[in-house]
Amino acid sequence: MEIAVAGRRPIALTLLAFVGASSASAGERWTYCVASMLGAKDVWITEVFPAGVDRERLETEFKDVLARQGSSRIVAQCPQPDADKTSVVNAQTAAEEFNRKLGGLLHAVSAQDFPPRR
């Protein structure tokens, strides 16, 4: 009986370590932003980045960054941040493909350029 219990202990510790690791990373949420210039084919798409849940502020900040670079009449959208980074990366890829199919002129925005460092 003691052997069976001792044999289960490493499995239980392994499971606890796995659960602990996933809950620590579960706190981080991910998103990206897309912006387009009204009346033009220019589309900017950011890299996926960790973000809080205030996507409206991100959209405003993204428009401001593009305005400082000389772009005007910008519409920006940032999906609600999500803990599943893989699904966010897939959504970003789908946004790129969608805009390419529509004939958009895509501009990649690096993590160095957006979001702004605080």
C-alpha cells in the first residue's frame, strides 16, 4: 500500500508543478492592433503583445502613434486581450490575410514602435 502511494507522489507533484506554471502564465493577456486610413489602402498591423484589458485606450494610442508619423483619418481596432496567445496569433494572421485579399497595403508595426513603453 505504501508503495502505491509513494508511486503516485511524483505524478501529483508533477501535476501541481504544471498547474502552478500554467496559472502563473494565465495572468498574461495578449492582443494586437489593426489600423487603416480612410479612403486609402494603407493598413497597419502590430505584432502580438501582452496587454491589459483596456482596448479602447490601446486603439487611441495606436491612432496617436500613426498620426505622429503623418497618417490621418485613422480607424484603429484592437481585439479584446486574451490569455490564449496562440489564438491571438492566429487571429492576427487571419487579419493580415483578409486585408491582403482586399488589396490593402500592409505595414508591419514592430513591438519597438507599439505599444508605447510606460
